[in-house]
Amino acid sequence: MKILVLGATGNIGRYIVAEALSRGHDVSALVREASKADSLPSEVNAVIGNIDTLHSNHDVLRQQDVVIAAIRPPQGQEQQLIEMTSTLLNVTAQHQVHLVISGGAGGLISPKEDQRRLVDDPDYVGDGWKDIAIACAEQLIHCQQSTFSHWTYLAPAAHIGGTEKTGQFRRGTDTLVVDEKGQSRISLPDLAIALVDEAETPQFQGSHFTIAY
């Protein structure tokens, strides 16, 4: 399978690339600067540009089966996420390429009895994460309200971190998955496993899902 990874040099993107390569996929990466391409594994085909490049250079997408997007705008510019997602939805639909989005947990429902949105639950979303959580919640709504069905949105655990690779986690849909202590965690490599699993065998196309231990 031919997979294009967006955000391939970021914290999550690096693990997506590694996981896809470990399964024998043909991996390309869209990177903004040529200097960043040097940090990619030698097997990766680096494409220099940004999301707008996918509009201007159609050959990039014609060669792909799946796009996995792990994108985040700069801090203070979180609302750009909606525009970036809109562009991705349109250009991947044009070329009939499955789009798997590594999103945020903000749009999920809190596991508490009041079932508020996670973005409104300070126990899971602190002030330092509020802006990006709001943007991710709006990103999910944007996908749901679009006319497209070729996308999948992974809204992960509340806390992403660590490098332990277990391959063992639980999946859910609308409500945040938590353990017996109310904690919601997933490691970077296990998040990558879930994303590449969905790229290989779509189970939630046109919808979203979540994962946690």
C-alpha cells in the first residue's frame, strides 16, 4: 500500500512512518522544508511542500492509496486547523484517496455521568490545552458535517505519551475510554498502530473512533 504521511517529522508522525515501514508499505512524507527531510528514514520518499501543494501538484496524490494526517497548526493559530482539514477533505476526495486523521480528544464525550463534551471537562482538558482541544472538537464536527465519507477521524486518549509499544488497547466511539482509575492514556507507537490499522482495513470510514489502554 502507498501511504502519504502529513506531519511525518512531528512527535506522532515519526511513529506513523516507522509503523507503516515496519509493515512493508511504500511511505511518502510531505515536509515543509528540505532540511527536515534529512531526519526521515532513507526508505521514505520526501515531498517538499505543504497542504496547498497537494492542490498544485496532483501527481503526489495520484500515487497514493491513503493519506494519514497528523497535523497541528502553530500555537496561537489553532483555528487554522479547520481550513487545513477542509483542504485535505476536498483534495483527497478529488483523487479518491482514503484520509485518516490523527485528531484530538476534545470532541469526545466525558465518561462522567453528566456526559459533557471532553473539551468542557477541566479534569481532562486543562487551560494549557484548551485552545487546541476546541480546535480539534471543531475539526471533528467539520468532518461530520461535510458531504464526504472517505475519511476516518481518530480521537485518541486524553493523554498521549511514552514510547512503549504494546499493540494492546481498547477502542471506543463517542465516549472517552478510561481505565478503572478514570485515566485515559495511549503511547505514541500504539497510537500509530491504530492509525495504520485503520489505513489498512477501514472500520470507521465516514466516522470516528477512539482508543486508550
